Amino acid sequence: MALVLPVIGGLVGLAYAIPLLVKDAAKQGPLAATGTAARALPRDTGADRAPTVGETDPHGRTQSPLTTAVAARLRAIAARGERNPRVFSKVGASATVNRNYLRCFAGDDVDLAGREHLRETLEHFRAGEPDPFRRVSDSATVGWHAGRAVWGRPAPINLEIRHADPRFAVVMYGTNDIELGRPEQYAELLLRLVHMIERRGVVPILSTIMPRDDDPEADEVVALYNAVVRGVAQWRRLPMIDYHRELSRLPDHGLASDRLHPNVHFVDGDPRGCDFTPLGLTHGYNIRNLITLEALDRSRRALLEGEPPPDRPATAPTGRGTFADPIAAALPFAHASDTRRAAQDAVDEYPGCDADQDESGPEVVYRVALDEPAEITAMVVTEGRADVDLHVMTPSDGDPTCAARADGMLTVDLDAGEHFFVVDTFVDHDGDAQAGEYLFVAARTDRPSDPSE
């Protein structure tokens, strides 16, 4: 599935292979394809790894690591404002509005199936006023995308916080954002939403989105949107629930007959969304209710009870972020970094991409190894003063050469083999390098979001 490419000159694919223009001959890139030892670069911080901003959230777990740093971040957010510790807000679209999401916790049909460690958290929020399980959110409406929560005066998310006074907010947007066809806008809006929630002393808990089994083309970009969610959570040191991971393991992905919204377990004709028996947990809303309660339990214990964080920090991505030692990016991939602390400053311009922008600031290099041809969509997102650009490079006669570039997002068709994605710092007309923090996200957009299919 090809997306609109904001690539200079309309370049798509690997049409050009012109060597890089570098500052001097000694700064020419190493023979990356053959593993030849790197030549000395004029700027080397000596760091063992490229800088990682925030946390690392590895794939293969439903709850992101709640580490000492994440717990400290939750406390810092909470210090911005007094909030009702027994209330959380629901922020999202139709899958959040649905009566099968969380409302069953307010009733008698709750079967924790032996998970008694969650009972204390369940009773904690049951005592909330207003009742967070039953309350209709001002920032959850059928058909909404992330922008609908932050646009307007007052913005719906601000109304929700004013009316509910929550300590936590469970956030899931993205399914409807796909219809807009602008992943980079989704990333910017999700970041804005997170900032608006944090500024008011509310702790956001982010969630990945469901497969789009109703639309194969839409489903091909789900992995990209979920990589954005993971990246924002890592960058901001926030809890994240990988709902998509859980659904991918269920029959029919835990989706209803519309192949878009979650299904729910029925007993004698009545929905039982809080039945957490093995049979109940083969349904989409049942599993979402359970993992949401688990996320609230983990955050409550760390923030409100002061319990020791349950997780150790995950290992940061390997590599120093140079051509000689690039960061290994296993797709889908998300990494927040900072070019002010980059280990390499080797490339000034990328003439192979018909680009004459001054990119003489420091850069961070990522390596993507493909065992088959693939369509890759990648983007960089910045905030504030930082201005970095994204380049796709492939070895040509040993040296990396530019194949495509963009100042935000690009989509390229790549052959099997090794490719480099370079995040480089733009230098303005006054000679000031616009270095700073950024989020890099990359994913395949040519196959189902559940690769097993």
C-alpha cells in the first residue's frame, strides 16, 4: 500500500545512486556493505551507544516496562496538579465508547478468574466519584480521530479533565486516523494530546490499536500507527498497553462480525465483558478490559502506593548510530534520540536525492536488514526548535548513497539486503544547527499488521 510521499523531487524508490558530498575525503562513509573497518570521523563522542531519550519498550510484552524512571515520570506529572486518585478518564473513539468497555466493572458480573491481586485496584476505582467505569467521557466519541480531542475552545480533552478530575487517562486513538492517510499528522496530534493531558497533572496510559480486518489496505499501516504509539510512550516515559499484541493471538483477532470492533463474550444472551476465564478471554472486549485493569493496577501501585517499580529497564537499541556501527532497527521500530549527542557528524549534503539543503549538523544512522523486498514507511517527528531530516541510503560500490529524503515522512520500495536510514540535522542560513530530540519510526506497510497471516 503506497502512501503519499513528501519526497524532494517526487523521488520514489531507488532511482539514483550518487555518492555523498562530504566535508573531506577522510569523512567518506565506510564500506558498510562489506563490514570494512570505519575510518576516523572528526566528531566522536566516545559513547558506547547512540543516545536514547526516554525508555525502551521491547516487543513481546503487553504492558510496557514500568521502571524507576517511568515511576519518577508519573510522580512528576502528578505533581503538576491535585486530581482525584480514584478516577480515570476514557479517551478514544467507538471502541472506547462501547458499553462493553469497562462498564461491567461497576456491576456484579466480574470474574477475575483467580487474579485477586487486581481486587484492590478494582475496589479503589469503584469508589471513585464520578464513577469512572460508568461515566460517559467528554473525550470519547464514535468516529473520532486524535485531532477531535485536542481541537476546539475548549478542547474536549480539557473539558473531560475539568469535569472528571481524573488522575489517569486511558488513551486509544488511531483506527479512524488511518482514514485520514496522514501518519505524520497522527504522531503530532498524539503528542499534542499527551502534552495537554500531562500539563494538567493527569497520567496518560496509551494503547495500541486493533487490526483492521475490515480493510486490507488500512491494516497494512496499522503497524506504523502502533509504532507511533510505542514511540510516543517511550519518548515521554509513559505506560503503554499493547492491545494489538493480545488481539493478534485470538480467534478472528477478537473482532466482531464487522471485522473492525472488538467482540464480547455472551452468556445466556447477555454480554459478560468482565469474564476473565479462558473462554471469556478469547474475546476482544474481555481481553481489553483485563489489560486495562492491569495497567491501572500497575500505575496505581507505583504512583499512589509508592510500591517499588516492578520492571528493570530494557536494553537500549544496539549500535552507536554511525555508518560503522549503526543502530539495528528491527521492524516495526521506534526510537527517540537526540542529535545533540550524536556520535557522528560526517555528511553535509545529499546530492543523490537532488537536495542541496545544508545538513552539516550531526546525524544518527539506523540499519534495516531485509530478507525480502519490502515497502517501508518511515518518519521523524520533532518538537520545538529541533529540525532534522530523514534520508534513505543504500550501499553502492561499497559506500552508502542517497536514495530518498524527506523532512517528515517517506515511503520507499527496497530490495532485500542492508539499507540505512539517516536522521541528519538541518543547519539554517545563520549557520545554526537545529539539533535536538526527535522520534524515528519505521514499519513495513505492505503486509497485514499480524505478519502470521
